[in-house]
Amino acid sequence: MTRIGVIGGGQLARMMQPAAIALGVELRVLAESENSSAHQAVSMVGDYNEFSVLENFSKTVDVITFDHEHVPVSHLAKLEETGVLVRPGAGALIHAQNKLVMRQAMEKLSLPQPIWQEVRSERDLQNFLNDHAQAVVKTPIGGYDGKGVRVVTKTSEVADWLENLEQFGGSLLAEQKIDFQRELSQLSARNANGEFSAWPLVQTNQHKGVCSEVIAPAPGTSDLALASKIAQTVAEGLNVTGVMAVELFEDSAGRLLINELAMRPHNSGHFSIEGSVTSQFEQHLRAVANLPLGATDMKSDMAVMVNLLGVDDKNTFVEHYPAVMKKFPRVKFHSYEKSARAGRKMGHLTTLGSNAKEILDMTLAARDALYRGGV
């Protein structure tokens, strides 16, 4: 039996467990705490920033993969030097950890992306602003879910970042602010043999910088083949093994531009648990174990996924599930077993059907009922 080690005990590791059981592989999780979301699969608790912890964990598994991208790539490279299988490897994962490294790589691959510039000083940023009325300034490392991102028109709006560049790797990333119609995500997978597969392109709706809803496939998109080709070029060009999400902007002219990369199962792919022949979690395990990839066809015309974000420090939604389930029998409920906190991803809802508006309205109504504390 293949032993797959997952670093990180969050909801992504949690949702890999049923797929691992079905595939007949053993899932072992290195978690930050025993009561993590993936607590049922936790085999070790420790700090992934400590090399000794990673080294000890690696001795208990056949291959290592991730619930998040925050493990120091220097540690991973050191593990790989000793023969440990790490998928995706350190050379690929750095592109999900460092936005500047990612932009440089996308340029080398001649892939579409916003105009960008590395910023090391106030003068650098001012020069960029002279050419672009607004800039999206990002911290190259450490940002997620809208954190580490500011839209600016003057350098003083990131003065605190410019004064502390060392904590961001020595520079910032300035990007052209895109007048986009919507945000999209192309989920794909590639195994160690180079076999590639992709799910339909999806639309993601954001709320305060956090994904709120996903519609699959993205309605009214003519560039489905282009999005898949972009993902394949990235996966092959960076030698990615596992599931990867390419987050995209669709600009006002209908062009697709790369926003960011995630090299693991992704929030935009949760619909695939019920909505696809092969879920992103099963596919990720297949890919890192170098098994043949599964079909990614949709099981229905449309699927929607709605995130359950914490509303306060009390409502975990769990006690309200039965009543809401009874009223909305077509909606699938997923709890991450997390303690309540405002804005935290606590779970998600998925509904399948043939009419995107109908099933999205239904799923949002179920979410609102949970937020209210019942139907």
C-alpha cells in the first residue's frame, strides 16, 4: 500500500481522506495540532518549518505532498537531495510561494499576464505609477485570500511595506490593475509520467478578497480550450506533479490573463467532489502516487459551490445542518470541523443541476439559512 504524506492538517487534507480510502492508499498527515480539520488522518504533529520534523515525517511515507504551499522550499530541496519523493517538487512549488518568481516564469513561457514590475524602492513604484494610473501591489511571499494585496495610486499607500522589504524577500510586485469582467480558475492535474488532464474552466465570485461562489463550467466562455492549454503549458513548463489551479482574469476584451497559481487541490475545485467523475482530491492522490489519471467529465450540466465563511466566533453551523438539509435536500453539505471565527472557511455547499441561476439561488438560500441559525 502506497503511503502518501500530506504536510498540513487543513480542510484539503481532510477531503483527501475519503479518496485515499477508495483508492486503497494510506494517508498520513503532518498537522500543526491534533485537533486540526484533518484530525482523523493525523499521524504526526509538529512544525513544518523545522527540517527535523519534516525529515522524521518523510521516513514514515513513500511520497510527500501538501495541504498548503507554505513549507520552506529549502527544506524540501534538502529532502529531495536525500531521495525523498516530494510532489510537487521544490522547483515547482516555489512558483506558488513567490509571486515574483511566478511572474518571471510565466514571462519565460510566453503566457498571457498583466504588465508587472519588481519594486525595490519608492522610485521604482513611482515609475510604474507614471505609466499606470493605478497599481496592484503585492507582497511576493506570505499573502493569501486577499491579504498582502493593495490597490494604490501613490507610493505612500505602501510606505510601511517599502520600509520593511526584508520581510518580503527584498522587493514587492507591482502589477497593472486589470479591468476584468470576472475571475476564472482552470484546475488541472499532471502525474509523474507527464499524463495531463483538466476540468472545465470555472467562474469564481469573490467577497472581500475571499472566494464566495464557484460556477462550473464558467457560463458563456468561448476560450475553454485556451484555458486548458495555458494550464498544460504551466504544468509541463514548471514540471508540476499533482493538482494545480491557474487563477485567471477575463479582461474587458475577453482575454485571459494569469493571476496566480496554486499547486494543490484548490477551493475552486471543491465542486468536483459531487460534480465530476473524478474529484480533485482523488486526482491529486492519483497524480502524486503516479497512478493513471481519472476522467474529469461533469456529472451534470452545471455545478455550483458556495463557501461557508465564519460569521462570528460562535456559529459553527453544525447544529443547524439537519433542519437546513431537510429544507434543501438537493444541497450537499461539507463541514470542516473548525472552531468558529469570522471570515474563516468553515465548510462548503454544492448543488448540481441544469440551470446555473436556479442552483446558485438554492445554494445561497441554504447558506443564508445556516447563517441565520436555521430555516
